[in-house]
Amino acid sequence: MRFARQTWTVAGKDLRSELRTKESLNASISFAVVILVLFSFAVDPTADQMREMSGGLLWLVFSFAGALILNRSFARELGNDCLDALVASPVSPAALFLGKAFANYVLLLLVELVTLPIFGVLYNTQWARQPAMLAAVMLPATWGMTVIGTIFSALTVNLRMRELMLPVIIYPMMIPVLMAAMRLSTILINGEAIPADDWIWFKLIIGFDIIFTSLSLALVEVVLVG
Amino acid sequence: MRFARQTWTVAGKDLRSELRTKESLNASISFAVVILVLFSFAVDPTADQMREMSGGLLWLVFSFAGALILNRSFARELGNDCLDALVASPVSPAALFLGKAFANYVLLLLVELVTLPIFGVLYNTQWARQPAMLAAVMLPATWGMTVIGTIFSALTVNLRMRELMLPVIIYPMMIPVLMAAMRLSTILINGEAIPADDWIWFKLIIGFDIIFTSLSLALVEVVLVG
Amino acid sequence: MTNMGNNILYVMGIVAGLWLARNVHEIFLGLPDEAAQGAIYRILFFHLPSWFTCFTAFLLAGVSSILYLTKKNLVYDTFAVSAVEVGTVFTVVGLTTGSIWARIIWGIWWTWDPRLTWALITCIIYAGYLMLRRAIDDPTARAKNSAVLCIFAFASVVITYKAIDWWRTQHPGAVLSFRTGGGRMDPAMESILYQNFFALLLLTSVLVVLRMRQEAMSREIEGLRRHAHAL
Amino acid sequence: MSAVAADGVWKYYGDFPALRAIRLSVEQGECLALLGRNGSGKTTLIRILAGLLGAQQGSVSIFGKDPRHSSAREAMGMLGHGIGVYDELSAYENLLLFANLYGVKNPGECAREWLQRTGLDHVASSLVREFSRGMRQRLAVARAFLHRPSLFLLDEPFTALDDRAIALLQGLLLEARERGATIIMSTHQLREAMELATKVALLNRGKLVFEGPRPAEMLQDPTWLYRQYGEG
Amino acid sequence: MSAVAADGVWKYYGDFPALRAIRLSVEQGECLALLGRNGSGKTTLIRILAGLLGAQQGSVSIFGKDPRHSSAREAMGMLGHGIGVYDELSAYENLLLFANLYGVKNPGECAREWLQRTGLDHVASSLVREFSRGMRQRLAVARAFLHRPSLFLLDEPFTALDDRAIALLQGLLLEARERGATIIMSTHQLREAMELATKVALLNRGKLVFEGPRPAEMLQDPTWLYRQYGEG
Ligand code: HEM
Ligand SMILES: Nc1ncnc2c1ncn2[C@@H]1O[C@H](COP(=O)(O)OP(=O)(O)OP(=O)(O)O)[C@@H](O)[C@H]1O
Ligand SMILES: Nc1ncnc2c1ncn2[C@@H]1O[C@H](COP(=O)(O)OP(=O)(O)OP(=O)(O)O)[C@@H](O)[C@H]1O
Ligand SMILES: [Mg+2]
Ligand SMILES: [Mg+2]
């Protein structure tokens, strides 16, 4: 009960301060558009090629644009030593982590929601043929990204070279879930059914979520208290 | 004379402190590999597709990995308010800018030099068929990236949301030079001669370099002094 | 460390060296060429043991990271970093031998097959671990943060190991009898393979112990420097 | 039971001992001024007492509990170098947030009360981003006081404050001391601290070289203690 | 010719006037203590004098030159809130760098001399990253002094320093004043400043409300001036 209230308070604070200025949201979305444009120069996708790469491209964009938001998550606490104030308060570190993760999750989903139609227009792709299934991929895969991003944002928050270390660490760690999401999304966007062989990807995402969420909850106190 | 000495001193300082720890160099190179891996999921590189996209992919990697280095450039001055100390010293802002740009240039070229063979191996591409011409594209194109990156790194250094703003601003600004470099590199990597039509891309890069270098030199004083 | 410890280390090093030399002799002169691949298959005797060695090193590093987080004794951290460093070297050896092999029998250095890709990712992740350590000055914080990363990182080792079971790969599937139930490999060959693995493991232990000493030494020096600074 | 007790606390940064066998106890209602030269370990000690850092050896107890125990954390008010409030939230929202996190009853009312007491009620809905340094510091004080802590941990609280802000803080601390709260503060500004301190501790390179009631000499000549023990 | 002269300087942050019609002149060899409550504009003024910020109206001259003129910058030694030295370079390399940038003759020798004078010669080749706060501040002082500036601009130089470090800085400043250097420093630590100051200026919400020789009353009672003008 208390735990839930604390989680909610933390998530509420993060969402409120983000939605007030919309700074990272705007930056993230415009970065997504920038990447989409850059890609179109790089790969000049014909309709056929797009069939094969739509999912891949989409998740590349999600992960690059999302990193901006994840990056800010704990960096936001740095400015005025707010992290100390939070950690010294009676909030349990797990509630703190979950609260921040929820806030990031909402923001990432917002970015994805805005990016998807833009992607559809720019690359002339009908992405909404199987919306329910697509959501069933996006929701857990985004959670996986969020958990990794949030915990490593906490881990690197006090580093001298945060902006450098974060991309080097989080992208490789996210790869399992990204790979799975890319593969499944490509199939879904092309309007096909998921072949029996490929259900393993679903399991991978779910397993990833469960393992890394529990690991993060178990380790976050250690991470935050020196 | 004095100007050259100051430029050299600034460049030397940046290079020395970077090469001592090699932090951003290492981070940038391993980020380059990470991106190469990520792309492989997205594009399923068969020989045929690679022919068309090799240059595009290469410069996407260069620009993403290079951004880490450009990002650090002025951020390095933030820590202990070193920027104030530099700006208050008798160094002319143009020398300061050029010095930092040279240091970044050297580092970016190093990253590209390391990334190229890795790219060649991972994507099974013979990139070295026309090495001299490739260098003739890479040297000025990288300078273009460097100038844009350095000046905007200076511009955003005092912004609260530096990590957010920089990518959103610099990639769109770099697009002309990136586009030209992508196109030319693809042709060169495939071992073809540059068609008469495509010389315009060369001119674009050179023009870009000249214009943005002069603009930056003219404006850097305004950028640095509030 | 004591003289005794040094002597044991020397002996271990020499034994490992001799054992490896004997194995090499056996592999190149004792074993016949393989029917399909000719001479090149011999690289397997280095390829597979170096992967096993690096997996073992990463596993031990992960365990020792957990121990660090529970016991807060820097010895565990010292072990973890030494194991990861040596393990990363063997990862690179595994990638290189694999690439050479691939070049000869597949005609290309690299292909984006899940096994290969995951092996590369593992390499990047542990390189990231080493980079993270260099970015933190305070040894205690460094130990803590890298321990957490080391635990997360082990997931990639598991995926690399299981990749051949989970996906259809171009990379060959399991050959060792403990995974296949036997029959895919000649017992004589398999025995040499294990012998090479244990010889490498012995060598690894020597390297890890040396590296641990050096790490402890440099930490001590760092402490002394801070002392000097405080004067 | 002491309000704060540290027993044989060692803290290493790597192999460098920043704190060496610290043994300290502060009774309820006392106000301890923690003195020491730059780098002597004051910040480290305060962070350990606050549960923000773990000690390698020794034990710390806050009202008999581990510092990370939630009842210990509820009793603590911490003011470090940073102000610990968010730039993107308004003054009121910041206080409301912390009131909620501390589980204060009537959070809204409590936040408003503290805005008033620190003279910020006229800017309650302005974003902190727009505040001047002095106003920020006031808000930080409000944040640290609003759950009526019974233990204050303050790291150089008077630094860079003007006379008015110092007077405000001293007033609030005096009031807290009168209602029985315990105070531990580190400082280089001895004069300001001596008005409050009932007890003094001196750190020298990580060792506690003096702990006891404030020597009478220090009221006249605040650096007296340094000269006594400074070279030890 | 005054060493420093500001005439009708206005500085706005957006619509907010942080400095209003500042008119100030400091003769060579004087030491001005710039006082004022939090947010009164001290830092802003010092940064404008140093040429780090541009004023919207009015003019500033340093020895008769624009602050951005290179001869003015060569004459200036600036010490702000940050230390202005690089973490990844050694103490010696840092000083060498600034000696080179200032075009000092014999940069190497000069760097070594200042390491010695600030008591850092035994750690000359350690990276600054490893330094404690006190050592960093010493190095910052060395950086600001090494080209023998004839004008010092110091923003709260005594903040968070211990007695020893304060004594070092005061000694160096006294020496500089004796050789004829001009000093402008902002501070809240009036006692430390009054030992040096020959002149006092008081800012109140961006206006200069007092400028003149240090009132004798302030030696006994440093806050005297605040009480005289504080509410103005
Ligand atoms: C760069 C390329 C390569 C990489 C990264 C790579 C990676 C690996 C890894 C990680 C293992 C660990 C095996 C385990 O513990 O199950 C392994 C085993 C093995 N590799 Fe490779 N490999 C590469 C190329 C090759 C090639 C070209 C061949 C032969 C065609 C090959 C044949 C084998 C065999 C037979 C095993 C033993 C399989 C087992 O029993 O599990 N590898 N390799
Ligand atoms: N994160 C860290 N990593 C390594 N050493 C540290 C770290 N923090 C502090 N130290 C060292 O520990 C010692 C004590 O530092 P601490 O900050 O506690 O001193 P302090 O008494 O607060 O000093 P000051 O008066 O300057 O604030 C110093 O020698 C410092 O160099
Ligand atoms: N970058 C900025 N943007 C907007 N307003 C600012 C900025 N910097 C300062 N101000 C405002 O200008 C005024 C003067 O600030 P300044 O920092 O010069 O005061 P100060 O006298 O140095 O105060 P302190 O004693 O707290 O250091 C303050 O009201 C502050 O809020
Ligand atoms: Mg301190
Ligand atoms: Mg100020």
C-alpha cells in the first residue's frame, strides 16, 4: 500500500515535470524524425526492401530516440543533488526505481505512438494491419527497454562520462529484446501470421522482462546507496 | 603566429587529455561496433543490398559514433568551469574554436580509421578498392561534420538539456555533407568511377566546409561570450 | 605474496605451458585430417577451448561480483576484474579463430548468424564493463557499479551458449558428448579437446592470479598517493 | 539511547581511509558542530550517518536503528551541498512531493505553512528554475524541515548564504533544538556555528581528535580548537 | 585612468534587470569588497567586468580598454566558483597550459614556481582528478596568479575553504596588493574580506547603493553596512 503510494508519487513527479516542459519528449520525437530522414538517405528503400526492414528500422528509431528519454531519467535528479534527497527520504529504493521506470514507460510509449504514423507516412508503410498483435509486441518490448535503460541510468548517474558510457552499455544489453521486437514487428507489419518457429521471440521478450525486472529490483538499493 | 600557437596549445591540451584516458575514443569505437550490430538486424545484409547501402551505412555509423566525441568537446570544459577560465584568458575565441575543432578532427578520423576495417569484415565488403579517392571524400566530409559538431557543442554547452539538444540540432545540420559523403562513398566502395553527374556532391562538401568554417569562425565569439 | 605462493604459480605456469605444447604436438601430428574439411578443422581445438575458458571466466566473475555485493570485500572485485580481463582476451581469441575458420570453409570472415552475433555482443558488453571501470575514480564505487553490470552481463553469455539450440544457425551445432549424448565426435579427439581446455584453464588461473596481484598493487598505490596528497 | 551513535566506523575509498575508527555519540537535544580542515572527512561522515554511504567497518545507529531503516529515515532531515529540490516543479509542488514521500498528514497544508515560514508564499507557484540562489536555499530549508525531523544532518549549511538567510536558518534550528531535536552540522564558518553548538567534534585526516562540550574559548576565538589539535 | 571603470551598466536576464545603471570605478592598487545579499547581482557584475558576459547598456573599461581586448585579458586574473583547471591533466600540465595561453616567458619555470608557492610541488605530476578539495583550490589560485595579473576578479574566493587555505590566499592577495595590483572580490564572509579591503561597494537588487572607502565601523561589526543600507 505504502509502496504503491510511493511509487505513484515518484512516477507522478517525473511525469509532471516532464509534461510541463515537454523538453525530452519533443527532443525525442524530433530526433526520431531526424533518424527516419537520415535512414531514408542511407538505404533508399524500395517497396520490397521495406517489407523486410520495416520492423528493424522502427525499433532502431525507437531505441535511439528512447535513449534520450532514458538518459534524462536519473540525470534529472543530478542537478540539485535531488537524488540524495530522495534516497535519504523514507522511499524504498525499489519504489523509487519502479516509479521512475513507470514514468519512462509512459513517455517511451508516447514517443512510439507519435513515431509510428510518421514512419508510416514517410516510408509508405501500412503498419496498422494487426494493431492488437503489434501492441502485444510493443508493450512488453518497450518495458524491457525501459527497465534496462532505467537501471543503467541509475548506475551511471554519478559518472564523469555519463553520456559516453550509457550508449555503450545500454544498447548491447537491450539487444535481445530489440532483436525479438524487430523480427516480430516486421512479420506483423507485413500482415503475416507469426510462424511457429518465431514464437521463441515472444518467449525471449517475456523472459527478458521478468529476469531483468527482478534483477533490477533486487539490485537497485545497492546501486543507489554507495 | 600568436594565433597559430594558441590554436596549437588548445588542440594539444584536448588531444593530450583525451589520449591519456582514451575514454571517448574507446566509447566511440565500441558504439560504432554496437551500431553495426544493430543495423545487421535491421537490414539483413545480403551482398546485393550491401552494394547499394554500404556508403549510407558507413556514414550513419560515423555520424552516430562521432557525435559522442563531438558531444564531449565542450562538455569537457564544463566540469570545473574551465570554459570561463579559457574565455577569460587572452586566447582569441577563433583560436579556441579552431584548436578544439582540430582535436575533434583527429579523433574523428581515428574512429573512422578503426571502424572502416571492422565494417569491411562484418559486412563482407571490400572498401579499399579506391583508397585515395575514398580519403579525398572522407577528409573534407569529416571536417564538415567536425565544424558543425564543434560549433553546436559550444552553443549548447550551457544549456540545461545539452544531451537532448545536441543530437536534435547537429544531425539535421549535417545532412548535406552526410548525404554527399554517403552517395560518393557507395560509388567508391563498389569500385566504380564517379559519374559526371555526381561531381556536384564533391562541390557540395567543399562548399559546405568553406561556408560553415567561415561562419563558425565569425560567430564563435558571440557564442562563447554571453 | 609468499615465496611458496610464487613457486606454486611458477609451477602452474610451466605445467600449463608444457601441457599445451604436448597438446599442440598431438593435434598437428597425432590426429588425422578430417574427411570434409581437411587440415583446418584442427582450429577447433583452440576455438572451442577458448570459448569454454572465457565462459568459465565470466561465470566466475559473475559469482564473485555477487559475493562482492554481499560481502563488500574488495578481493572479490579484484578477482572479478581479473577474470573479465582474461576472459575478454579469450573472447577475442575465440572470435579470431572462428573468423579464420569461417574464412576458409565458408569463404567469408563473418556472417550475421545468431551464434556469431551473440558472441560479438558478449565481447562488446564485457569491453563495456572494462570501460565503465576506467570511468569511475573511487575504487569502492567502481567495484559496486561494475559488479552490478557484471551480473547483468552474464545474460549475454547464456544466450551465446544457447544460441545454437534456440535458433537455426549456420554455425555448427553441438559436438561434445555432454550436450549431444555422444556419437558426433571421435573420443580420442574429444579427449584432446578437453585436455587443451584444462591446459588453457590452468594458464588462465595463472594469468588471473598475476592480474589480481597487479590490481591489488595498483589499488594500494592509489591509496598511498591519496595519503601523500592529504599531507 | 543516544540519538546518533557511531562505533568504530571506517570508510575507505579504495585503500584510502577517509574515516578511521570514528566513535561518536550525540544525545537527543544536543547540537554538534563537526569541524575539520578540507578533506578531513566531514562530508563522508555525514553521508554515512544519513545512510547515503555505507561504512566498510563499524556500526551506525540512529535512534537505535540502522540508518537505512525507514523509521530512521523518517526521523532525519538532511541538507547537503545541493538544494535537493526540482527545477521544473514549482515551490509548492516540491514541498508537496516531499510531504507525500515522508507521509506527512495534510501534505498540502504543511507545504503551505512552510512556504510561509521561509517567506516564499508569494512565489509558491513559480518554478524553482526562476529562483535566485537565496530563494533556492530557503526552499531547501523548507524541504528539510517540513516533516519535523528529530535529527538534522547539515553539511556546510551556511555556505554562500547572506546574513538574512543565515539568520532564518539559525532561528529555525534554535526552535528545533528547543523542541528537542538533535542537530549535527559540518562547517567552516565557525562563528555562525558556535551560536548554536552545544558540542564540538574535530576531525583530522579521518580521525576524531576531539569530541566534547563546546570549549568556552571558542566563543571568543573560534579557531582556538584548530590551534590546539590542528597539527596533531 | 581608473583600473576598472563601469558606467551606466545594465544587464537584463530576459525582462529581469539583474544590474541597474551600475557606475563604479576602482583605482589602481585598491581592493574593493563587493557586498550584497543573495541574488543582488555580484556574480553578474564580476562576470561582466571579466568580459564573460556582455552588458546590454553602458560601458566597461579595464585599464582604459574594452574587457574583451587582449591586453585587458592579459592583465586579468579571474577566480570564479569553479576552479578552472582540468581533471585529466596533471597539476603541472595545467599550469603549463595556462602559462602558454597567457604567453608567459619561461612557462615551465613559472609553472614550477607556482606549484611550490602553493605547496603542491610534491604532487606536481598527479592528475587533478585525484586531488582533494583544498588542493584543487590551491591549484586554482596558482592558475589565477601565475601570469602576475594587475587586476584580480574574485567571486566568493573564501567559500568552503578552511583556515589554512584562507590564510594562503589572503597572503598572496596582500602581496599582490603591495606590488600595486587591483583587486575586486565578492563575498559573504565579511571578516575575511575586511582584512584586505580598502574600499567597499554594496549591491542591492542590482543597484549600487554604496561605494566608498571601507567604513571604520565594519572592522568591528562587519554587517554594519548591511544594516545601514540593507533595507534600502
Ligand atoms: C567468428 C566466427 C565464430 C564465432 C564467433 C564462433 C563462436 C563460437 C562459440 C561462442 C562457441 C561456443 C560453443 C559452446 O560452448 O557451445 C563455438 C563453438 C564451436 N564452433 Fe564456433 N564460432 C565461429 C566460427 C566457427 C566456424 C567457422 C566453425 C566451423 C565451421 C565453428 C565451429 C564450431 C564448433 C564445431 C563448435 C563446438 C560446438 C559445440 O560443441 O557446442 N565456429 N563457436
Ligand atoms: N568519491 C571519492 N572518491 C575518492 N576519494 C574521495 C571521495 N570523496 C572524498 N574523498 C576523499 O576523502 C577525504 C574526505 O573527503 P570529504 O569530502 O569527506 O572531506 P570534507 O571534510 O567534507 O572536506 P571539505 O571541507 O573540503 O568539504 C578527502 O581526502 C577526499 O579526497
Ligand atoms: N542565467 C541566469 N538567468 C536568469 N536569471 C539569472 C541568471 N543568473 C542570475 N540570474 C538572476 O540575476 C540575479 C543576480 O544573480 P547573481 O548570481 O549575480 O547574484 P549574486 O549576488 O551573485 O548572488 P549570490 O550571493 O547568491 O551568489 C538573481 O536574481 C538571479 O536570479
Ligand atoms: Mg565537505
Ligand atoms: Mg554569486
